[in-house]
Amino acid sequence: MTLLGQPPPSVVRPHLAFRDLVAESVTSLLARPGRSLLTILGTVLGIGAIVATLGLSKTAGNQIVTRFDALAATSVTVTQRNEFGWFGPSQQTVNLIPWDAEDRIKRLNGVLAAGIKSNVSADGQLTRSVPINDPLAQTEFAINLVAVSPGLFDIAQAELRSGRFFDEGHSLRADPVAVIGRSAAQRLNLDRVDHQPAIFVGDVTLIVIGIIEEVAREPSLLDAVVIPNGTARKLFDLNGIDEVQIRTEIGAAQLIGSQAATALYPNEPNRLRVAVPPDPRAVKGAVEEDVNALFLVLGGVSLLIGAIGIANVTLVSVLERVGEIGLRRSVGAARRHIAAQFLVESAAMGFIGGIVGASGGVLVVVAVSATRTWTPVLDPWIPLGAPALGIVVGLLAGLYPALKASRLEPVEALRAGL
Amino acid sequence: MPDPVVLLDRVSRTFAGTTPVHALRHVDFRLEAGEYVSVVGPSGSGKSTLLHVLGLLDEPTDGLYFLDGINVALINDAERTGLRGDRIGFVFQDFHLLRHRTVTENVLTALLYNRFPRRERHGAAVEALERVGLGHRMDQTTDKLSGGERQRVAIARAIVSRPSLLLADEPTGNLDTATSESVLEVFDDLRSDGLTLVVVTHDETVSAHAARHVRMVDGFLSETTSGRGTR
Ligand SMILES: Nc1ncnc2c1ncn2[C@@H]1O[C@H](COP(=O)(O)OP(=O)(O)OP(=O)(O)O)[C@@H](O)[C@H]1O
Ligand SMILES: [Mg+2]
């Protein structure tokens, strides 16, 4: 021995194998399973809420896309903007939409069908049919007169009960023909067209060549007298087109919407109003965002509560286990080993909370989807990320108690705790 | 000549405060390997403080302490902790066992922090428990043990890492006479195996088992028998 007392190299530094650390922590937790489970409840709820939120919003968003009305999603409508003059709104001062609108639009890539439609003002004239069977029955009706291009029947997906549609030839020749909707036909007491019945709009005679039984869109056609554009221009002085209707391929609506105005009125395309369906992707994103923002806040709050719960219980457990801490120090545990044990214990609780919470959240998504017959959709990183989030929560929650535990002086700890 | 296990050179321990407490005053103390020493003295005389200093749980405010020839003031906190886990065993009056854990697990905690070879741990725990006569109780949780059995588990834990110094603070303080005797027999047995023992006690019969007796009064240490260095 030297009085200077050089420390010989035989001094062992304290050491704790990671395996032993985990085993000690897990055994401690398992020694009081009831308390450990109660402790993780907050984390379970928090992570469960977050997983369920992300899963449900994803599932619902997906649903919106698949269920989005395929017809509406492929429809584009072009109308003329109302022009406001000095003396208030005046309609149709100039006709901006050309008469060959249907052809112009059909040239665009992605257009499946196009048609034009205008309301014809017949100056309040009534429509009647011959013969007049019952002199007392009403024989004259105010029935809408509508001029369309043949393509509009396509757009409306009109089905005939009897007869045929008119075509481009009728329009070019301005033939006095009409197709009438089934309600109009009922009122006019017409059932069949094989004998070429005539109807009278004011003093104009029209031959009915077809009766529409059903339409998928444009239900107003069912109670209207529908005539070719050319006929309307010649016999009823139609001088402008109200609207152009376009059906596009799926997914092309946005693109066609951006091209239609230029195709119709290249000089000043923005004098036309183009209505396109909302972008389904945008709708989906918006829904996900709405749902997410609300519920993620809720999930975050419950997770915070969960973390506080773990922190609280770990802190209480530090206080309860002061004696154990003193004992471990006395058998050679360094401060960092004490801290590590409490950290691993709280992280393990967070981890278990994450797993249980994620499972619960997934169950909720599946259950809700089942009741709505939706397809549950979940990002794969969510079930993996949830336990990791739990560990982070547990570590954060355990930080302060672990520090507190490691700062205890061994003598004090041994004296205080039993 | 080998280093003494303990050499205290004018060690003092003063607790600062409004009225500072001199728990140890200029204590000189030399302890050779294999000695069995009892420490007696009135309450508050500094016996526990002496044991804490010897066990590296507390540090002298003055003087030098050599443990196995190592000046413990020259090594850092972590190294002192390592030395404690490696060379010192503690036995406390109130046992300090982990509840809800088995007897064997309690003994094994003393092997976690000192690089004791993993493969030899279980064997060492069994051996230590057989040593204290608890070979049949190894898988019992400690809540179910009697006081004497608990203290013997604590002793097994204190000796399992084969320390050079065993420190016991009132080891029989919570035990009746009969169970005290079983604990003292274990100490006698350990001493005959060459373990160095320091036992703090109030009890004359406990003290009588030791070969050497020191007395603490008001922080001063004095020998009461001239048995210094004897076996
Ligand atoms: N952390 C401390 N702070 C201040 N004073 C202390 C502290 N620890 C011990 N003391 C004081 O030091 C003196 C010696 O205490 P110690 O515990 O060593 O006595 P003891 O001989 O073990 O007594 P007992 O027989 O009652 O256990 C006492 O006066 C005690 O109040
Ligand atoms: Mg004491």
C-alpha cells in the first residue's frame, strides 16, 4: 500500500447489461400488473383515438372518391356570363356561344358527348294538340319549349317510349318536328307517334316524332316540347344559346373545363362561365383534413393526459420505491442505472399502451367500416408507428421521475424507505 | 504483508447545518482481513455513519480512507459505486428486500451491477442461500418469510458477490432472541471462512460473538478489548 494511494486497475466500474435492465424493469412491472394496466389506460385511449382518427378519415376519404357520383363528376356546363350594363342586368345582349358549339366541343380530347340547350320563348303562347275530343276539357297548356342539339339527348341519356329523336338534318332543314317528354305527352293526351300527331305552339304546327320515357339527367325535358335548334331559330326567332353541356371521360372534367371556354369563344374566353364538378381529390383531401384536425387534437389531448398519467404513476412509484433505490445503490447500481430502470419501465408501459391502443383503434376503424359497408383503409405506418409513439410518450413521461430517482442519495434512500 | 481491508486515518464526518453535527471525529481504524468486529455505543454516537463511510455510501469530510489499499478519495463517484458493488456487502436492520420478488431474485440483484459472469450467477445465488440455510426457500416470494428468514436472505444477498467486507447495521434489531441466534450462527460461519465482518449492535450477546470490540461515543471511536489484529 502506498499512502498516496494510487487506485489500482482492479477497480470495476459499475455496469448493467441491457438484458438485465430490461428484465428487471419488466419484472417490476409484472409484479404489479393491475397498477401497470391502469397506468397505461390514458396512453391506450390517446393512441387508440389517433389511430382510429387517421384510419377513419382515410377510409371515409377513400369512400368519397369511390362513391362520388360518376355522372356529376364527368359533367361540365358552359353558360354565358350575365353581363351587367349601366341599367342593371340585361340578358343575352350578345350571343357569345356559337351555333356549332357541339362540334367544337366534341373535337376536344376526353369529351364523350356534348349538346346545347336553350329555352325558347314562345311569347306566352300555349300548346295544344288535335283532335279536340271533349269541348269542355282543357286543351291548351303552358308547356316549356326547349331547343337542343341532338347531342343533348345523349347527355341526358334519354330513352324513348315511342318514335325517334330528331337529328342534325332536321335542324339544318328547320323541319317543324318535336320530341316531347312523357309528362307533356300525357297532358297533351298523346300516347303514340306512329300516326304523326301534330301539336300547335301558338300558330306554329309541329309534328311529334318521339316521346321521351325516361332521362338520367335534365328531368325538365320530361315536361317540355323539345325542338331542333334550326327549327327554333327559324320558327321561333331563337337568337342565342343558353348552355352547353359536356360529358367527359372519368377524370377529364377538370381539363375539359379549362379548355371549353377557349374552344367556344377564343377571343374572350372568360366571358363564359364554366361549371366543373369539384375535384374529387380535393374533396377527399378536404374531408381528411377536417376530420383529422378535429380528432387529432382530441387524440393529442388524450395522449397528453396519458403521458401525465404515466409520469404521475412513475413518480409515485419512485417515491414508494425509495428503499429499493437505496438498496440497488448499495449493491453497486450507479445513478444512471437507477434512471435507466425507471425510464425503461415507463417506456415499456408506453409501448404496451401503444400496441393496445393501436389494436383498439384498428378495431374501431374495422367496426365502423363494417356497419357502413366501407372498405377499411389504413396507412401501414400507423400500426407500426403507434407503438413507437407510445415509447416516446413513455420516455418523455419517465424523464422527470427517473432523474428524481437517480438524484437520491443512497444513505437518505436507505433511511427513508423500507 | 497484504493491505488491511480497512484503514481509516483521522476520518471525520461532519453534517453541515445551523448546528453542525460531528458524527465522526478523527477516527483511526484498521481492519485486517478475516477480522470480526462489533461496534457498540449509544444512539446518535455515529455507528451508522461509520458503517456508511466504510461502505462508500457516504464520504468523510476529513481524513483518509483506504479500502483494500485504494484511497477512495482519489477515485470518482462511479468507481466508488463499482467498488461498493464489487467488494462490500450490506446487511440492514430492516432487511431491504424487494417485495413481490422471489428469494433467489432478491439475492441475484447483488450480481446485476458488478460484471459477475452471467453463467455463474444462479449457482452463486444457490450457494449463498444454502450457506444461510435457505436452500429450500429459493422460489418463495419474500412476503411469506419470517423475520429471521428475511434477514438470512439479506445476508445471502450481501455475500453472494464474494465481497471483502461485510457491514451489518443492527442485523438482529428486528428479531427475537431465537431468530437472532440463527443469524449470528451464519456470521460465525462466514467469519470462519475468512470474511471480514463489522457488526453494529446494541445487543451484548450479539457483540459477544465478535473477537474484537470497538465503542463509539459522540463520534469518537475507542477499542474496548486489546484484541486488535487477532483471529
Ligand atoms: N444526514 C444527516 N444530516 C444531519 N445529521 C445527521 C445525518 N445523518 C446522521 N446525522 C447525525 O449524526 C449523528 C450520528 O448518527 P448515526 O446515525 O451515525 O448514529 P447511530 O450511532 O447509528 O445511532 P443509532 O444507534 O440510533 O442508530 C446523529 O446525531 C445524527 O442525528
Ligand atoms: Mg444507527
